[in-house]
Amino acid sequence: MMVAIGSVQLIQFTLEAIFNKNIIQNNSSSVPLGISLLIVGVPIWIIHWRIIKNRININSYEELSIIRTVFIYTVLAISIAVLTSSIIGIFQVILGTKDSAWLQTATIIPYSIIWTYHWILSNPKELSSPSKNLVQRIYIYSSCIFGLIILSTGIGTLLYSILKSGYDVILNSPMLFENEETLWESTKEPIVSLTSGLLLWGSHWLLFGLKDTENRVKSLYLYLITIGGGIIPITIASISLLYGIFQFILQINPDNDVIPQLPGSISSISVGLILFTYHYYVIKNIKINGLPEVNSQNLLFVYVFSFIGVISSSVGISVLIQSILASIANSLGNTVFSDSETNLEIISLALSTIIVGGTIWGYCYKKIEYFTNLTSPESSSIRRIYLISILGIFTIIAVILGTSGLFLILRDIISNNVGINTLKSISIPISVLISYLIITPYHWLLYKKEPSYNKKSEHSKISSKKRKNVTILLPDNNQFFLGQLEEDLGYSIKSFRWKDVNSENIQLDLDSTTNIVESVNNMIGNEVLIIPENGGVRIYSYEN
């Protein structure tokens, strides 16, 4: 970092010396600062890097050490963050939203070299390890996420500016934005974000992430973007848009615009649909065990989608019932609402949430009915998690609020103060309990219909496999491999730590456990010995 900062200072000074006449007065300390950092930083870096290279030459396992891996990807993350910030600054100057970007321009060459060099270091040609792969994937998909955040912000703001201008034209409003900007001026910053985000996301996803083999980190990224960047924003924006429509129909706040939520909601829905459509397409085309038509990832996606719909509907039902109970309490207590629009706004919000959530759940209903007929252990386990999650969450909330409501009732009974205020205070617990009684019975019936033989059949399948006494000579730092192998086998195996010289250099591939399990099951003998070697394992069977 000292070398990078020193180089940036000197490059910035050179650029400003060429293009800025006031360089001596403005940056008189840049040259001595840059030279000082280089004089101190370069020898320190060379000495320590040669020490590291010598250790790697002595023991090649050092190339895969977790400390070295974390260091390299930390440098990569810092470098890509600086480069992204610099690109944003340069684009701002090009579009005229910023006066100068000498510092940002100066960082491009040093940090590009740093990123390229450390990326080459992060990809040893022959050696690999689970920890190295994990850290690498965390870096790649984290960069993809931040790139998508910048890209989505740019697209959303750009669409909002365009839609807002059209909205103002239709309503004969002046086409002005913040600080009396014109349409073109209001789109400059979104264009900068769009371009910068596209470069960051595209360079990591299209070049690395998309070509990556299927793994848990990639699946987590896909679902996080599909759900967090697609479904949830679409749901919230749809509720907001429908809420604005109800406000217009019920003539709430007639002095405001017709539907002020329209530009923002449509832009959010559009961005959400883009993220959802693309990443769902990737998810849908992931093939597991040669069954692309109904795989576990599609199952999980539908159940998560349905879960969001159920939660949204239940919130809307609770808000609507609470509003009705509050109105009843006010009417019984002869309380006159000073602001009748407030109650209508609450009802509009509740109806919007119910309609959107119900639509989502209705869309998933037929798919869930179809999945219910699937009896595979994989589909059954996902379905049970979905049902138990809904039943568990709703039951916990109902118990907590039910206890709270009972406390309020007993408190007023003991104090001989039961009345309208009691009804007001327990309106929220009652509304949640009613929502609980509406939502949970159906899902409880689905859970009860779960075929009980699934557990037995799954157990019988495991039991039907003849267990073998498996022993493995395990090199150090291969515990992830051992855990994956035991999970695939369905039972524990005996392991001995391999302590011969250079045995720690052997790194076993997690993706090879499936083939190893198949080979173990096909061995003739009941006693199985697994001996790792570079490039794979040797498997022997014997009898005592």
C-alpha cells in the first residue's frame, strides 16, 4: 500500500504539472511524500516478498496457507474498490458533474498493476484447497453484489428521472428536479453509476462467477440477488404503487399529485424484474443429478417466494383487523377522529399488502400443489422446512402477543378498569391472533398430509446400504474433505493423521467425494482403506 500511495502521489503530481499551472502552490508536498513512501515501501515489500517466496520453495503448502490467501484477496478487494471509485470520478469529470479527477486518474495504473499481479498469485496452476476456493469465491461474489448495487442504483435513478419528467409533462408540472436541474443533468450521475456498476459486476460475474462450478457460495449469491434484489423490491414497490392507486380512488390527500408513487414504484419494479429474470434464469438452468426440470434449487425458490407472499398477506390482514378494531373502539367510546384520512390510509396500505401478498402466494399455490406430490427425500425435506418455518414463526409471534394481550386484560380486570381502553390496548394482539388463525390451519393441514413413509423410506435406504468399515489416511488441513465424505457416505469413518514428510501438501478435492463413495460401495471387501495421493486417492478393500 505504501508503494501504491507513493506512486499515486507522483503520478498525480505529473498529471497536474502538465495540465494545471498552479501545481507548485497547490501540491508542493506531493513529490517528497511520494518519494518517501517509495523509498521506504519498495525495500520492505521486496524483502518480505522474497522471504515468502523462499518459504514457498521450501514448502509448497505455504502457497495455500489461509493467511496468505486472505492477504491476497484483501489486497484484491481494496484494489478493486479503489479502481471502482476512480472510474466513478473519471466518468463524473467526463459528464461534467465534477471539476477534476487527477487523483482518481493517477490511481488507475498502480492499482490495476496491483490487482493483476495479485490475481495471478491467487491462481496457482496445480495446487488448490477448500479454504482457498472459499475465500476466492467470497471475493468474486462480494464484488458482484457491490457491482449490482451500483448498477441497480444507476438504472433505477435513470428510469426514475425519465419517468418523473414524463409524469410532470402529463400533469403539466414544471420539469425540474433537485436544485432546478434539467432532465439531462439529472441523468448524468445515474449514467455514471450504471457504467461503473456494469464494469465491476461484468468483470467479475461474466468472467469468473458465471463460469464457476456449482457451489454453495454461488448458490447463496444467486438466491440473495434473486430474492433480496428481485422479489422483495418488486413486492415493496408493488405495495407502494397499489397504495397510491387506493389513495387516488378514495380521494385521500386530493391536493397532492394523482399517484406520486408512480415513477418511483415503476422504476423499482423494473430494476427488480431485470435482476429477478436474469438470475432466476441462471437458477432454473442449474442441473442437479441430471434432472433440470425439478431440482432442489427451483423447489427452494418457489417455497421462498411463497413464504414472502404469506408474510406479506399476514401483515396486511393484521393491519386491517387492527384498524377495524381501533375504529370500533373509537365509535364505542364516542371518540371523534380528528383526521379521518389517517384511517383510510391505513386501510389502503393493509389492502395493498393483502392483494400483493395474496397474488404472490396464489401464483405459487399450483406449483406447491405439484411439488406436494413429489415423494423424493430432497423435495420432502425442503417442503417440511417451508411448512415448519411458517408454523414456527407464526406460533412464536402468536404466543408472544397472546401472552401480552392476556397480561393487559388481566391487568385491567385486577385494577377494575376494563373498558374501551382495554380493547384499544389489545387490538394489536387480537389482530395478530386472527391472522394466525387464518394462515396457520391450511399450512398445518399440509404438514399433516406429509407422507410419513418418507422418513421411513429415507431411513431404509440408508440402512439398506451395507456399511463398510472405511479407514482413510488423512493429510493435515483436509477436514472439510473428511466431513463431506462422511456426509455423502451417510456414516462416520475412521481417520488417521498422515504425518509423513510432504503429506501436508496433498489437498483433496471436495468434488471427488461422490465418485469415492460410489467406489467404496462397489468394493468387494467389507474393510476399505483410502490412501490419498496427488491427483486423487487409491482405494483398497480387504477382509480381516
